[in-house]
Amino acid sequence: MNIKRASAVSLAPLALLAACGAQEAPAPPPVSPPPTVNSVATTATATPKPADSRPYAMDRSAFNETAFRLNIPMYWAADKNNDGALDPDEVKSLLFYPSEAKWTEGGKFNETFENALAQIKAAEKASAPADERQKLVREELAQGATTLVHSDLRGLSDEEKILTRHMLKVAEMIDDLFATQTGAKALESKLPKDDAASLAVFRRNWGPKCVAPKTEKNAACSAIPNAPKPIVSAYPSRLQSDPSFCTALETNPNAKKLLEPFVVVQEKLTRPLEKDAKAVLEVVPYAVAYKDHMTAIGVELKAAADDVKDAKEAPLKAYLLAASKSFTTNDWLPADEAWAKMNAQNSKWYLRVAPDEVYWDPCAQKAGFHLAFARINPDSLSWQQKLNPVQTEMENALAAHIGAPYKARKVTFHLPDFIDIVFNAGDSRHTHGGTIGQSLPNWGKVAAEGRGRTVAMSNLYNDADTLGMRKKQAESLLTKEALAWHESSPRASLLTTILHEATHNLGPTHEYTFGGQNDSKAFGGGMAAMLEELKAQTGGLYYIEFLRKKGIINDEQAKQTYTEGIVWAFGHISRGMYTGTGARKAYSQLAAIQVGFFMDEGALVWDSNAVAANGADKGAYALNFDKMVPAVDKLMKVVGGIKAKNDNKAALELANQYVDGKTVPQELITERELRFPKPSFVYGIEM
């Protein structure tokens, strides 16, 4: 399972006007190679500045917004010399665009750049589209701000560069496979090819549907005219015409088999030539349903393994070989076993390529294909040295706190390795925000025995743009006194990520059963996913006091971490409680439950007359730290008890009270948070 930061809230060590349609200004000569699509968003409307005659003087945010919207694989990383003009050493090329381009030669901008710049300037002056759908598409794009994840790999050895190139090829294949899973691939031919903004939405969102908070519930907001509904490939298309098809599958007598994570559900006619023919449901392994994709990925992983010659990278080589086989056999245990043996001590790399998380699936049951490729950050060792000795004590404390029927287990999980993401693909590359902590695998022997790996993505959300935006959001909702405990650095958010991921391995996990049922069977996929994330995020707060008492953190760090947890929750509340199709949003709902519960317990106090820390907004939250620990303890016991007893009634009551009730001022929080767009990560490397 993972913890996501799908908002401008930073929790790591832890753009966009649509220039398309009849009103677009005539485009200048194309860049070489031709630009394609993807999009960006602005943080706020810039104050007009006097005209500047310098050819590269421009607003950085507007430049990035327009380049993204035109799908030009270029990003102005930072105005390093603060001169308000783009310089050759400030521009970066981006990955995962339909085209590639080099923008400089000999330390100067080249002709390809000049052509692209002419397109960007023309597009910035273009009129807004008249078409209603295109207006909605523009609104959708404006809710995301491109944020660069850049890696300088020029110092790698030749062998390491070969590995990276292999992983880029695998990433492209994973993208294609995941697009097939989501149903996006089947709709590509319907895209309006001359509509850059629509192409940008489709590419960024993994399909035509709008998913940003202000537009996701508007059925007319789509990258494709007439808003066709994507049909995910995991289930028969006929079933998906019924909004309650997931419930029907969950109550099917054969549900356990149908809802296994690594199979596709298909329909088969019995007696197909007879009048009484019936459609029956059967399961097809991923390796059969997606044979061409998975075979090709297996071949490339094997080639990557063959090119690993360094004896010090033997664990990585073993994982590549095992994963290569798993993609053809659909048996993921050998790959999980090899992957679990990699760590920060025996490899410079972090790699996970597999089907893992279920959040993409409307039924929250099927594992989505993804790739995460990263460098190990050695700072992880310090936290491991602090927390490894107390793993058993953490499990025992939580088990005693939850109480019967849950009993403490032997836990041997790995505490987070810190990793610096190089690039993500498939289900790991999100429309907005990104995963900043993850514990895998979710199923199987390795997971059941606590031998999986946990990682914290240490280079996400710590850029100056995101940190500045995050502070402004916090200033709009917290009192001045509460804001004093908000740390504008990754330290506090990193600790919550570490503890969140550790808690996924503690207490009643996905593999835990009671009354012969696991959580998916007892609660249904959507509720089960939400409860597991609620347990983990509450654990991220519960163990703060545990660490404080042991002297691992001090009082100041504890207060900063509690504050970070609240600020994180505000960001997810702003994303709405349900998707456009009515599915639960796990992080949004857990955030509302936490904020509402803490309000009822007096740990978080809403004062409608208080002035927020920004001095402008009326109404703000104060923090009562004297009541925070008891409130967190109480919520941990409630959530742990629900999972331990598979108490679906209590789970629904908790959600009804805080997710669907009036305790939390969701509209107000949303309005203040959504004054700013959400980060939308783009990737670049130098090698």
C-alpha cells in the first residue's frame, strides 16, 4: 500500500491555457521534432509587468504552463540568476512525451528551441476557446502545476547508464500496458488530433475523463467530444454499464476467485450455438490477457539483467531475472522474494516493476502495472538504525491498544529506505501529486510474513515552488499560533511518511482475517482500501508519542509532525470525498475522518471569528496539543478495532459521520486549498 500526496501539501523527506481550436493564433513553423501534448497550470494570475525587450525575458510559470499545454518536452527549471529571463543552462528536456528534443548546443539555444519559443509566445496570446468542452478542458488543466523531478546522471558508470536506458524502455512498455488496463488505449483513436489541450488532458489523466476537483463531476468535461466512458480491461464491458457492478461481483458466489488481484474477468458463452446459451464469468491470468505486453517487458528485463556485470549489484540482477520470469508466468512470488532481498546496503538502485496498487480500479481489486526507478538515498540508514530495534515493541504496543480479538504478531518488516525517484511509469505516474511512501508487496507470502520493503520518496515535494505554495495554503487555514508549528521543510513530513508506511506492516493488515474473511471480503474493496490507509495515517500520528517518550524525537519535532499531519489532511479534503463515478477516495475520506474526529475531541479547534495566519481569511483552526495525544490514541483504537473485528457497520457509521456529515467544513477547506493548483510531476534526466 502507499501514501500519496495528491495535493500541493509537501510530504517528502520527507499550467495552462489551452491554445487550440478555431480561435488559436496561427502556429509558427514547427519545432524539430514536432511538438505534441501535455499540460501545465499556474499558481495564480501574474501581475502584468512592463514590456521587456530581451528575447528570453518572460514569466517562468506562464512559460512552463504553455509548453506543457502544447506538449513541448521542455521545462524552465529555475531562474538561477534571478534575472527574469530564460538562460540555456536553466532549460531541461522532459521524458515520456511523444517526441524528444535537444534545446541547446554549445551552451546556446538552438533553432529547435527558437521554433518552440515562437510557438509558446503565439499560444500565450491566443484567444480562449469558444467551444464549451474546450473551456472545461482548460479549467481541468488549470488545476495542475507542472513540477519537475530532475536527475543528473552524468556521473554514472557506463554500465549504470545502460541499465537506465533499459529501464526507460521498460517504462514506455509499462505505460502502454497500464493505458490498456485503464481503457485509455482503446479510446486514443477518438482524440481530436488538432486540439492540444484535449490531448494534454488525455495523456496526463490516463484517459479522457476530467479528474481535478472542480471538474471531475462534470460529465461534459472530457478530452474527447461526447465524453465516451473508458472501459477498463479488467472486467467485461457489459458489466460496467451497471454502476453497481462492483457490488455484484463482491456478492457473487465465486467472488474470491473473480476478485483476485492478478487476473482479468471475462465472459464466456456456454453452449454458444444453442438458444439457451448463457454468459458465465471466468478469470484469465494477466500473463494471458496481456500476453504481448508482458512478454515484451519480460524480454527487456532479461536484457537488463544480462547487462548487469557488477558483482556488487547481484541482488538487482537477481530481481531483474525473477521479474522477467514473473511477467510471463503470472507467478509474482519469485519476483517478490528477490525484490525483498534488495536494500539500501546491497544496491545503489531501487526498482519495482510489477502489478501492485488497486486505486486505479473502479472496484479497488485489481493490481495496476507500474514502474518506479530510483537511486538509494543513504540518509535512510539513520532512521532505520533508530527504529529497527523497536519494531516488535511497536507491534506489541499497537496490539495491546487495539485489544481483542487482535493479537500481536511477529513482525520483521523493513523500515523505509529513502529513495530519490529518477522516473515513474504506469500506475506510479499520477495526474496530480505522487506517491511519497510505499510498502509492498500487498499480497502473498512475502507480505504475510512481513518481509516486504518500505520506501520513502525523498526528492518529491521539496522544490521551492511547492514549498512556497504549501505554506500559503497552511496560512489560509491555520491561526498564526498554529502556523508557528508548521515547518516549511521536508523533515516533519518525512517522519509521518516513515511511520505511515511502518504502520501498514503493523496491526491488522490486508492479509489479516477474522471470521474467515479478509478486509476486502468484509468491507468491499473501496472501504477496505480507505480503512487500511486510515489505519496507516493514524499510526503515523499514534507513534509520534511513542518516539517522543523514547527520546528519539523531541517535543518540538512532535508538535511539528502533528501539525504536518493536519495540513496534509486539509489538502486531501480539498480533492473531494468521491470520484465522478461515486467511488470512495481513500485519502480524502481518511483525512475528513481524522479532522472531524480531532475536532470532536477538542484537539483541533475551529474558530469562525479567528483571523487566519495570512491576515486575510476569517475563520481558522487552532491546535490544542494537550488533547492531541488522547485524540490520536482514541482514533487508533477505533480504527484498529474496526479492522480487527471486520466491523462493517462501525466503518460505515464512521464514514457517515465525518465523510458525509457536517462536522468538517469541507467546502471552506476546499475553497482555500484550491486557490492553488496541485503539483503534476514531469520527469527529466541528464546522462
